[in-house]
Amino acid sequence: MKPITVNSERSYQVIFTDNLNRDLSALIQGRDVVIVSPKSIVAGYRASFPAEHLLIEVADGEEQKSIQSFGKVSEELAASKLDRNCLIVAVGGGATTDLAGFLAASYLRGVEWLAIPTSLAGMVDAAIGGKTGLNLSAGKNLIGAFHSPSAVLIDQRFLSSLSERDLKSGMAEVAKCGFIDDTQILNLIGENWRDNLSELIYRSIAVKAKVVSDDFKESNLREILNYGHTLGHAIEKHSKYFLRHGEAVALGLRFAAQLSFEFSGLSSHHLDKQNQVLDTLELNAKYPKGSWPELLEIMRSDKKVRGGRLRFVTLSALGVPTRAENITDQQLEKAFLESIGE
């Protein structure tokens, strides 16, 4: 597959590889390398990296995106006494690329890093665009930096080790790209998403690369990538991360579709189409209605809040994103109950 170029504070390529050793060696070029990866992942791929490179092992999942985890990996890196010419290599899912990218943004006030995402969500979303960060008790990604990688290596062979649950979870981010931009993605999901997975990954990355290139620091256009994520992040946190990111986002997408129908002119046909796509992927459809007061409170910590007001990315049609503001708490609760509350 042809590489996809992302233009941000610097240009870099998303490289599709079937020879990780070869392409990684070309990017490393004799530099001191720090590998940041969960033990469960890197154990199977340690041979791809020269033995002399420093390996920093992290926890699996969202647990690694804590202040405590960041402090631990920072101390390990500082103890190595590597200089600014070192290269941090993130090997793992979206949580790992978030953590390693923030480590790269912070260590010695900034060193280069590259991403090797091993999850579907990491490939199509987290590793692309230069967003890095940590979670706080108040919410997800409240500490972070924009710090683009020098390259992203996509090796789809990693996906063969994913559980069915994790694969379907990642498809929520793929579906989102179809909802907000490339509607051909929705057709490919409907035909047979497993057979079309390579093309779906490529198209989803192309959507994100295009949006990020036009608005790197999320001043306007890039917000559309948050479709479904305002409530999705709240549900993820409320579930104490029992739900995967994509499972929570799928619920947020159903809620956002309902808001789009009620406040942004989305047709009932396009509302049904979005829910049908998520049903095809067998993604979560319901969440306890009694959780609403807590979810609303968590959403108030969302980084898209302006002047104390919640703002939502919505759609006026499939592939046509817009925004909705000034929705009352009562209207939000009604949309929640009509879309996913049970």
C-alpha cells in the first residue's frame, strides 16, 4: 500500500509494512532506541529490535496512562542518561502510543518518537495525529501534548493476535470515519468488514490524516474526529475502563446520532443507517439509564467544554459534520434515554 503523508507541525508518513525488521531498521539508523511496550506484546516481537536497545515495560490498557506510570517510565528513561538524539519507539495499542508520545514530548523538552500500533484502534486513530497524553481521576486525556511521531509503521499481522472483542472495539473508530467523512467505509462494512479490513484501515487512516493535516491543534475542523467521544469517554471512565475504548465510543456514536437527528437535521434514514452499521459490528447498544447523572458530570470535564457549556460534534447528513451547542440537560437526558439508556 502507498504510504499516507500527514502534514502537522512536521510531515511524516504512515508506512504499511510486511517486513517490520527492514523498515524499522531504516528508520532507526544506528540511533539509541527506547522501546516502550507492554510485556504481553513485546515478548513476541523482541527479536525485531536489537538487544542493546533499552526496553521499558508498561502495564496493559488504560492503567499505563496514569501520573504514576508516567513518573515510573520517566525515571527509567532518565536513568539511562540518553541524550536528545535518542528515539522512543512505542509498540502497543492506543494507550501505549499516548503514553510513549507524551514521554517523548516531555523528556529533555522533546525527543523524536515513532509509533508501531498493534491494535486496530491504535492503527486507525490513536497513533495518527500527534495527540499524546495521560488520564486523571477527573477524566481522560486531561494532561497531554501535541507531539507528532517521526513515522508510523502499520503491520496488520499484529491484528491476528487480537481477541474478537478487541477487533470489534477497534471497528468503532473505523465506523466513525465513515460517519463523518468517507461514506464508502460504511458500504465496505456492510458488504463484509472482515474481508475488507485492509481497505477499511487504509481509508480510515486517510480520513484522519486529511483532517489532522488541515487542523493539527484541534482549533476547529479536527473536532469532528471527536464524534461520539464526548459521551464515549464519559462511559469509558464511568465503567472504570471495563469497557474497551471502542465499546464506549460505539455507545457515544449512537447518542451522537440521536443528537444529530434532534438538533442538526439528520434524517431518520441516516440515523437508522448509523445504528445498523454499529449493529452489523455487534457493538454495544445499551447502558444503564441510572448512570446518567454521573455521566453528565463527567462530561462537564471534557476538554471541548467552552464557557461551561457542553459542545457536541453532530451530523446534518452522513459525511457532513457540524456542531450542536446550547442543549439543555433535560434534552441531553432525553436523547440518552431514547438512544442507549435502558
